[in-house]
Amino acid sequence: MIFPNGIWKNPPKGGPFQEILDVYVFVNCIYLSSKIPHFVTHQQINAAGKNRRLSVVVDVSCDTTNPTNPTNPIPIYDINTTFDKATIPVQVGAGNPPMTVISIDHLPTLLPREASEQFSSDLLPSLLEFPKRNEAR
């Protein structure tokens, strides 16, 4: 994910990050071994209401699905997805746009480098076409 002005490389504050709600797809690919502020929370999602763009969270790391674990930076879901059921809905509040999570917990362990390269190469074409989504049939 790329934020303007290098904000992700040098975040001006700890999370939660409002900037995450301003993009359509957020991909988390980090491993944490210590507590950090959450990247995004239910409170943020509900407060953003209909103005929220974020609709898909891909948690490649999915180090934990326990929302109360202090090393979980995305405490908005509590179950891993599977290849058979690749997405789960996030509770977003009545009347708000839907949001889904993809968190297949063994995806990065299949063959770490190969899995990352394959996932990235499969995801990139879709992300590049995303701005044209309203023109699609």
C-alpha cells in the first residue's frame, strides 16, 4: 500500500490510521512480535460511515485472529478464511458500505517467497484496473 508523501515509511503518529479508510484495498504483510497501535478499528469503521472507501482487507500475515491480542494490528475480525471460503464480512454498522477480509492463515507458509510473488503477481493486475471499475460491465 502506498500513502502520499511517504507517510507509511515515516508515519507521523501511531495508529489507528485514518489513511487506511481512504483506500479501497488494504494489504497487511507484516509480522509483529511486540505491541503496536492498531492500524484500523471497528470504532473507526463505524465512525467513517458511508464516507469510508475501504472495502477489502487482505491480511496476508494473519498472525492472530484474536482481536484482544496486543500484537494484532487489525482487530476487526476473529476467524481465518480458507481457500473454500476466502472472504468473511466485517461488522460495519447498519447502512454502511460492506467490507470483507481475506485472511488465509497458511498462504505465506506454503512457500514463502513463491507464495508472496504469486499472490502479488495475481493481485497487481486487479489493483491496476481498480480505478476503471465503474467502466466494467
